[in-house]
Amino acid sequence: MKILYVAPCDSIHTKRWIERVSDRGIETLIVDITDQSKMHQIHNATIYRLRSENLHSKLNHIFFKLGFLGDFIKVLLLTISYFNLINNLIKTERPDILHLHWLFHPAAFASSFIREIPIISTPWGSDLLIPEYNFTNNFFGKLKHKFTIKKVIRSSKAFCCDAQHMKNKLIEYGAKSDTIKIIYFGTDTEEFSPNNRDLSFWNAFNLKENTIKVLSNRVLASMYDIETLIRAAKIVDSQLKDIHFIISSDGPQGTSLRQYCEELEISKIITFTGRLNEIDMRKSVASCDIYVSTSPTDGGIAASVAEAMSSAIPVVITDFGDNALWLKNQSAGLLFPANDENRLAEQIISLAKDIKLRKTLGEQARKIIKSDNNLIYETEKVITMYDSLK
């Protein structure tokens, strides 16, 4: 079997998904929809991307000056370019299935015009939910989003997502219930394990071993609301000492978030590590004391949250979507309302002061992931879905 993926390769989750499938003997081709310099190295897969992407980037300032018209022209050019690339790959490589990861993109829109092979669509959360959280707050933006998503969904033969509320959203946009499978991303509980804990890991970042370390590794983009974590850090700092916040990621807001820390005069308690390699990422997760996700736009439980839980780290995450279900009445972590830095700070402080609670929540979290979000079982569901569409 051969699968053509259209996906963002700057995401570690794309890499893991495709490598797991490849390990099962499936040939994988990928159209990468992100910048080549940011992509993760993906083994046993052939990568393609637009040759004209650099040209489009150079024209961005012109598109910006043209406003609405410029945005329309840019999307049109990208859609045509992606269609030609994907269509040519289908003719030459003859894949059995086209699998879209991330639906609100010109490449996904271009794919919706493909008729030769079945399409599976996998929304990640924010691609469906953006307008509800005002990240696309102008009329044209919302109209473009709705039109794109509906077109992609109408052209797709099957869907997989990781939460009931995402399934409901797909149905709202026109998908049929019986074409949607709920499949979790799946966590490697051997790779993400408390055995990776190594407090000396933080020495490379000049952090003291005896401080409480609060980690976030969500992408530095508006849809993940890192600003709320920074505001919460200021509140925590006013009440507790010997606590440090670590932001291990990169993204378009990197510079502005660092400036925000300076404006709030808390740069001394927040360390930006940038994006870590896979080995260091596993160590960083297992070697923190509290894991925080401020995202209000996830589908099901975020893979990064599940990885922290698998590492037996207590999590503090937004009370959104299916998060509460995964925490089992907060027996495996704590919740806070999205965008509420005061409640987030309270939850962080309560965990920082109670080592026994941190241990209890972490142990329960690992049990949940091992039984309910294990990559072995979830990968098998993906393969079964592919087989049904050949």
C-alpha cells in the first residue's frame, strides 16, 4: 500500500505518525506544507514541496499591500501550485490514498479537487476551531475558513479525529457520522517514561536542580495562547520563590513573547530553550515538575499533554473539549478555564507546594495513557482504516 500525505512536517507529530505507518510496511510520500528549514527529519519517506514557495514568500509584501485582493491572489496561486504538484504525484506515483493532516490550508483546498483516489481528512483541532476563538476575526477570514473546510470535507471519503466534539464539528460542516473514526494519536509509553527523568539535564540551561520547573512545549503561536502562561508566571512569582518556567518550542510569536516577558519584568524566571531534538524533548518532559498547556483549540487530548502524562508528570491544562474526560475528575491532573491566568496560577501554586499530590497525579496519568492512548493499539486502528479504503 502507498499513502500520499499532505501534512505539516515542522510538527513532531507528523513525523511520528508517518514513521509508525512506514514501520508497518506502508510506502509513504509527503507533500510538506511548511518551510523546509523547520521540518523534522522523517525516515523512510519521500518528501515533496512547492518549488515556487520561495517566490510566493518574496511576494508577500506585495500581497500584504493589496489587502483583501492580495490575500485572494496569494491563496489562488498557492492552490494552483499545490494542485499541480499533488495531481502530478498521483499520476506518477499512483498512491492508493491521499491523507490530509490539517484542513485549513491551500494544499488541503487544492486536494479537494482531486478525484482519482480516496481522501482521508484528519483535522488537528485549531484548523476547525479557529473562528470560534477569534484568531480569524474578520469577515473575509471567516468566510474563507468556512468555504475551505466545507469544500475539503465534501471531497473526503473518510475522516479520523481524536475527540467526540471534533466529530460533532465535522458533522456540522457536512461529514456523515458513519465516515468518521475516532482514533487517538497514540503515545509511546516506553519512550515517554519517568525513567527519562534527569534533573542534571537543566544544567545546560543554567537552571538550578532544586527549583520547581514548570514546562510548556506548545508551539509559540496565537492559537496556543502562551501569553496566558506568561501572565500566570508573573502571579506565581509574586507568591513563590524557587520556581522557574521553561518554554521549549519555537514559532511565529517567539520574539514577541520574549518581549512580553521583559515588559512584565519576569524574564529572570522564564527560559526559552527553542525547539529541542527528540531525545532532549523526552528528557525535558520527564525532568520537569509540572506540565502546562494553555491551548483552547485542541481536538482531543494534545499529543504533547499525553506525553507528559505518560512521563508521570502532573499536568495543568485548559478545561476544554475532552480534556476533563482524560483527567478522570482531575485525578490525573488539574484543569483551568481557557485564558484565565489567575486560576492557572492557583493550580500551579497548589502543585508546587504539594510534592505528594504531584506524585499521585503523575502516577495516575501514566496509567491512563498506558491503557487508553497507547500507540500500539491506535496505529492498528489507522492501518485498518487504510485497508478499508484501498
